[in-house]
Amino acid sequence: MKHSNQIVIGGDDQVFVLTGAGVSAESGLATFRGSNGLWEGEHVEDVASPGGWARNPERVWRFYSMRRRAAASAEPNLAHIALAELERKLGQRYFLCTQNVDDLHERAGSRNLVHMHGELFESRCDRCTRAPFRDTCLYESRAEHRRCECGGYIRPNIVWFGEMPFHLERIFAELRRCTVMLVIGTSGMVQPAASFVHMANEHQGRGLTALRTYYVGPEHPANAAAFTHAFAGRAGELLPNLFALR
Ligand code: OAD
């Protein structure tokens, strides 16, 4: 993996961006892994799995209410702003896939994005197929738990372990056509996102693109070997000066 100074984006490039919890770290939102990470104080299976929801929905809602509260008081940082700015310049040649459930990318101005792990400020029924709806409420006690007209319980519209991520078809299509892949602030430990760089490399292997793959973050991710370039540091410090458009 080479270390470089800037990412040069040409007029024919198609940019795929994948972000993880690290892009929101400088906004004060905790990442998952590492000291003070969200998974340090919680057992993942208690708050982020269908089994945990079935056993103790109150505990699950306490966890996501805490995260709603934190996200509502956070502000987009320079990394979110730099990505929104890049999108404004590239238009349809830019696509953002985030694993984050916060809304900081949108609040910075990003539009062409998908939340593959769901959205913190959306809820849905755990039984029927009624569409997810915007929901900023905090459910911190059992009395507040809402039920759907069908009798099911309202749950966070978050993808839990064992559930299928959202928007995969669109994501795979974008992976097939990208020429620049930029991955920011994710440990490369959770599938399928950790394999996106391999999938993009595979398309290149078939002679489809001249792909460059970049990782931005203070530590090497678990899938570091799959990237052609790395920028070591914090996203909010690096991104504002990272892109050179030709
Ligand atoms: P992790 O907590 O696993 O990794 C966060 C990464 O961000 C680490 O590699 C840090 O080095 C990096 N990082 C920290 N501060 C940074 C900064 N200022 N700038 C750039 N990078 C920084 O979080 P994710 O990889 O996003 O899924 O986790 C993936 C998924 O695992 C999450 O979406 C979540 C979790 O379980 C679900 O809940 C379904």
C-alpha cells in the first residue's frame, strides 16, 4: 500500500465512497470498536440482533434512544462537509455508501447516498411491511413503546447482525462502475462492507476499469492489503485538502 498526498480525480472518473463510524468521530459520536467504543459497554447481541430485540426490546430502545440523543446534538465535521462539496462538483459521478446510521452526511449537504445499515431517525414495525417512517422520539421506558396498528412493535429501522443490509443492488451496481474507491473510517471488520474493496478490485481484474482504491483513517483497517493507497490520519483533517480535480 503506497502513501500519497492527494487523490487526483479526472473527468472520466466515477467515485465510490464508503464511510464508517470514523467519519463521525470528530463530531463526537463514538465508534464501535476500540476503547470507549459503543461495543465496549454493550454485548452486540443484546442491542443489535433480532434475538436481543425479542428478549428485551426495552434495552434495545434505551441504546438507540441514547444514540438518537447523541446524534441530534452532534454537528457535521469537516470530513462530512468536504464529501458534500466533492459531490457538488462531481454530480452523478459521485456515490456515497455509509455504514453510519446518523444523519451527518445529509446535514452537511450530501444527497446521492445510501445508508446500508439503516437510519437512526427512522422506525418501522417489527411484524408488518408498513414503510419505515421518520421518528425522532426517545423511548426510554416500557410505557413509551409504541405498537403498530397490526399489533406488532415499533423497532428502530437499523440493520442488525443476522439481517440483510439495505440497498445492496444499487451498491453492487456502483461498485461495478467505479474507477476511484475511497473508504473512510471503517475497521474493515463487518461484512459485506469489508468486501466492497475486493469486489471493486475483482471488476478491475476483468479489465473493466483502471481502479484506484484509497483508505483514510488513523489505523490500518483489517482489509488494508486490498487498497492501493492509504492516508494515515483523521478524516476531518485530511479530507478538506485531499481532492485534486482535473
Ligand atoms: P469501527 O468502530 O469498527 O471502526 C471505526 C474506524 O474508524 C477505526 O478503524 C478507526 O481507526 C477509525 N477512526 C477513528 N477516528 C477516526 C477519524 N477521526 N477519522 C477517520 N477514521 C477514524 O466502525 P465501523 O467500521 O464503521 O454495524 O463499523 C462497521 C459496523 O460495525 C457498523 O456500521 C455497525 C457495527 O457493528 C451495525 O450496527 C449493523
